[in-house]
Amino acid sequence: MTSIDTWSPWIALIVTGGPGLLAAAGLAFSLYLTHRHLDAIKEALKNSRYIYLWGPSLGKRGVIWSLLEMSKITQMIIFPRSSLIIGELDPGDLEKFPPYLRRLLLIDMIMISTSFAWAAVAALLIKFK
């Protein structure tokens, strides 16, 4: 394997700076989901305990809380097993959850996960140059 010092500066910049840009785009997409699609998500999950408890305050407690709430809802829909076991998610709501919202949540999760994995690979390349 060649050292990162011998790479073209543009390639090195993309490999090391790309994860930060992708993470920022993922956070912006999460905020977009919070501001544009949160009402539809709350309506689709109206029988779930999580929405029953936190529904009135969802999206109204600031930027950081909005991001955390959207990541929790994404986890509940994309990986529903634990949420079903502890009773946060209603099985009927999960079955009837709109496919377009599920797709948007999946895109959000993939963007954040990819940026994390890419940053780990870039860190390893820099460490073992």
C-alpha cells in the first residue's frame, strides 16, 4: 500500500474531508426531515407510546433535540425489534408506516453510517501511513 503522502492533494483532501461533508449533509437532511415531515411521521405513529409521550414536544425543543428525536424515530422504524419489545412502537403503526417516509429515514441512516465508516477508514489510512 502506498503512503497517503504520495497521493494527489485533491484525492487526499477528498478521502480525509469527505466524511465531514457527508456528515454535515446527513445532519442537514435530518433537520429537513424534522421540519418538513415530522407531522406526517407523528400521524403515522399515532398509536405508538413514544409519540404519545413525546408527541407534543417533538420538534419544538431546539436543534440538538430535533436531531436526537429524528435519530430515535429512525432507529424505531429501521431497526424496530427493540422498540417493539419494550413497547415504544405499535406493531400496527409499523405495518402501516408510509413507504416514502421509511425510504427517507433509510437515506438519513445510510448517510450518517457511511460518513462514520468513511471517517474510520480515513483515520486508519492516516494513522498507518
